[in-house]
Amino acid sequence: MGYSVVNVQEIEGAGPGGAVRFVRRELDLEAFGINWFELPANSPGLEHDEADSGQEEVNVVVAGSGHWRVEGDEVPATVGTFLRFDPETTRQPVAGPDGMTFIGVGARRGSYEPRGPF
């Protein structure tokens, strides 16, 4: 089949508190990782880096708000905020009073091959 489709509501939550939905697995995606995260109000997510995997990561907030703890800094994030992280950068999302939903996308640094003028 030339395509796959899934609604995030059809994916069972995993990880601590069921906060992550593994979209990549459901789509049988091989080019990059993509996951959906839902953090309850005033809750921290996983503090981590991707040094072992070598993945550059982008997170985009799609609902709620909060901040990321990044190497000792607190970076505010609201709907529409995109954050990019080098693999070795330690980061931790923290939801605000209304919770925070974000999408994480990652791939090994340097794997993208630009094409055309865009």
C-alpha cells in the first residue's frame, strides 16, 4: 500500500502516565520518528538527550502551554512554538496549568537531503 493513516485517538498511550503515543510505529514509518505527547497540568515530561541515537529533534506545541528546561534555561512554549534540539542537548518539557500537548519529530542529524528551491 502506498500510504498509511491513523488518528492519534486510536493509538494507545504508553510511557509514564500514558503520556506518549507512538505515531511512527502505527504508520510503519522508516524515515524519521514522530510521536504525540500529552502532559497533564503542571507535570514534567522525561528529561533526556538523544546523544546515543544521534537524532536531532523538533518539538511543536499544538495545545496548552508550558516550558522546556534546556541546559539550565527555561524556554517558554505556547501553541505554535517549535523547538529544535541538538542530539547531545539535555531537555525536559514541563506542562503549564492547562497541560501541554506537543508533537516530537526526530531523525539522525545530516540525514535530510535538501531538494529544489524550498
